[in-house]
Amino acid sequence: MASIREIHKQLIKKERSAVEITKETLERIEALEPKLHSFLTITADGALAQARQVDAKIAAGEDIGLLEGIPIAVKDNLCTEGIRTTCGSKILENYIPPYESTVTQKLRDAGAVVVGKTNLDEFAMGSSTENSAFGLTANPWDLDRVPGGSSGGSAAAVAAEECTVALGSDTGGSIRQPASFCGVVGMKPTYGLVSRYGLVAYASSLDQIGPFGRTVEDAATLLQHIAGYDRKDATSLNVSIPDYLKSVKPNLKPKGQRRIGIIKETFGEGLDPQVERAVTASMELLQELGAEIQVVSCPRFRYGLPTYYILAPSEASANLARYDGVKYGFRAENAENLGEMYAKTRAQGFGAEVKRRIAIGTYALSAGYYDAYYLKAQKVRTLIKEDFDRAFAQVDVLVCPTAPTTAIKAGEKTDDPLSMYLLDLMTIPVNLAGLPAISLPCGFDDKGLPIGMQLIGNVLREDLLFEVAYAYEQATEWHLRKPTQV
């Protein structure tokens, strides 16, 4: 599938119509879904209706925007008015929201063609998309392996060319880690840059919506359209949004203009040697492109994982209390009273991982443990942010592997939750500090699986991330490779 810019040129030159592009996309989804299961809902009728509107504008001689007629997929924890939104959970299996999330409304206003809602770990809790109540999504590079999570459906759909770009959400790495596993570009923006209104909450102080694309330019284009202040979101940042596409330029010269810091704590024990070699080689290339490379220390980086697994479950414990079988969603039958109905609904409606995190969070917030766990975790979160602040006093951008390994086999870690949690070791500290970060392909291992490199920026410096990422991308061919099993 062509890029956003290429499709845009085809449309305005009338080489292809939006309806033709949409039909081709829907046909590819129909052909691949039996193998991949990237989507939970396919919105064919709505997509074709949107495409016809774009074609009508072109026929009338009107100008169209960059996103008009572009096939886009949306993670199924973003509310879409009149379209089922499940969060990958039985408890919301038949829930149809009465309102639209801010980001999906922005997509519709921009003329994008939404082709469907993608699979995810239940309530975005997971690192492999194996926790979905509706089945596993396969990795397009190896159908026996996971696509990562929780936004695995969106990452797989982009990698398999079932859409041009997609939206995901990132609470502890849920955009960047699947982007790494699937060989695509994924960005987690600065906390508050993109409205969370209509995003079904997992951990409200960590959640952020962001783009997937096969190229850095496509990711930048999508972020350009969804970023911005929203009065419906109390955490939304009221800041001006720069033109991210101006940062998409092919080199980093003059030499030494960009300082890039390698986080030394992210290398060593537990890191796959092939991942380490690929990221190290990428640093050498960035140096050749004009960047000044140095090693920096973020000593509390490794404490991100335990800090996250106190704070995120604590917030989830509060956010998921609303699913009680009373107001909406699944309701258990044969309950004799309200308390029994409430207990049965949650027992039957939630999956094992969601129950585990609710239990952890409720325990951490309970009397006698709040100070020992939750309060201490908040203090460590501050220390992690201070480490990043010191690092950014020395450099413009930080770099590390996106994930310690390439994509794991399905079922490999399902019986070992702690081992599964380690897949997010490199991404979690970014969410705790509210920073932006991008993952892009930087190589392949000996099994032909993609390797991702993570670039981390200071608050609201998405422009720098796009600049460095694009310069690297244009000097390599990793993003041009396509999955072998689709």
C-alpha cells in the first residue's frame, strides 16, 4: 500500500478514486483476517460512504486534505458513535457508544476513511494481544508469534497493509512495543498533547493516544491531525502545535547540531545480543549522519517496571469499578441480589489479567499499604522524571532498544506474567515521565523478525524525534521490507 502522500497525489490526479482505494483495502482485510485477526469490527459500509464523500469533493473541483480518502484503523478502546467498542473484553462485547472520541471525530472531520476497529489486550492490559476476549492477533512476519500489545491489532494491520495508518493507545509501551515487534513506526506523544476524551481509561495518568505508520512521515502526518487542545479533557495541554512535517528532512547536518544520548542502563543483562548489535549499529549510522553521540545515565530507569505495576493497577482498580452490570455492558444472570449480581458480572466479564491487575491495585490502595506501596511508587516516579531531566540537560534525544527481544511465540509467556511484564522494560519509564517517544525499525534478527529502536524526547519535542527518526529511516531500507507470511 502506498504512503499517505502517494495516495493523496493519486487522488488529486484522479489516477485512483477513494472508493477504489477503500474497496481494495477492504478486500485485503477480508483475505488476510482469517490468518491475522487484526480487526474486531470492520466498518465497510461506513468506510465506503466516507470514500464517496471524498470522491464527490474531487469531482466538484474542491481541494482535499492529506488524510481525505486515506484508509485508517482505530484501536477498539476508542469510542465510536454507533459502532461497537469492546476494549477486547466480554464485559463490553455489545457496547455501542452514544458519542464519538475526540481523536476519531478529528479523523472524520479530516475526511479519513475508518475501515474498522482493531484487536487489543483486554482494556489495554497486556504485552502480546493474547489477553483479548476475542482471540489472538498473529504477527504478519511470523504467524506463530505475537504482534505485541496492547495495540497489537493496530500494529499488525499497518504491517500487513490492511490500512495505511492506525491509532493505538500507550500506557506503558502499548504503541511502541508492538511497533517494534511488527516492524512499523509507532509514536507515544507527550502526555496531554492528544485528547483522551473517548478513550476508555486503563490508567488515566499514563494513557496516551498515538499513531502507527509504515513510515515516519505517515506517523507525523497522523499526529498532526489528532494533536491539540480539547476542553473536554482536563489533562489536555493548551499549547500551539508545530508543523511536524517540517521536521521530516533527510539529514542531521550541520555536524554536531543534534546530540543523542545512549541510555547505558538499557544495555547488558537481559537484552538479546542481536537487538543490542542492531541498535549499536544504528547509533554509528546516526553519527555518520551528523549527530553527536554520547553515553548518558538514567540510574532509576530500571525501577520503572515495579513502579508502573503499582501505579497502573491502582488507577485501573478505580477506573474499572464502573463495570458493575448496572449501567451498561455485560450483566450476569441468576443473581439473587445486587451484590451477587455485581460480583458475578465482574467474575464472568473480566479476563484473568484484568482481574490480576485490579487485585494488585486494590491491595496497593488499601488501608495500611497505601504509604508502603502507592505513595512510595509516586516518589520513585518523580525520581525517574528527574533522571530524564538531567539527561536532557546534556542531549536533545535519548535512544535505547524498544524491547529487549524480538516477537515471542504465542503462548510462550502466558503462564509467567512477570516474564511477560519484562517485555515493556524499555518503554514504561517514558510513560511515567510523560515524555514523547517513537519506535522505528532498525534491523532484523536471524529469524527474520523486526528489531525496533526507541528515540525519547523531552516534553513537547516530537519535532526532534521526527527529525532524527526520518534522517535515520531515509539512510536505511528496513522500512521497505514487507512481511513474508501475508
